[in-house]
Amino acid sequence: MTVTRAPEAHNGTSSHLAQSVIRGLQAVGGFLLAAATFVSALTGLIALITSR
């Protein structure tokens, strides 16, 4: 417990900032992935409709 919490206590502000940045990047990445999936599904649907 003490060993793992030592780096956090040493520079708590920078590690907290890094964690929030990483969480933000993960959220943005997840959103971009969902948007890309939605766009590809939408284009596939449009291609299916127009090919008839």
C-alpha cells in the first residue's frame, strides 16, 4: 500500500492531471470509434438502398 501510493504522494498534481488526460483521451477515442461505426453502418445502409 505504502509503496504503491508513494509516487502519488510525491507528485500528486501531475499524476492526477495525467490520469484525467488519459481518461479524456479514452472518452474521445471511444466516441470516435462509435462515430466511425455509425458512419460505416449508415453508408452501408445507403449503399444497400441505392443499389436496389
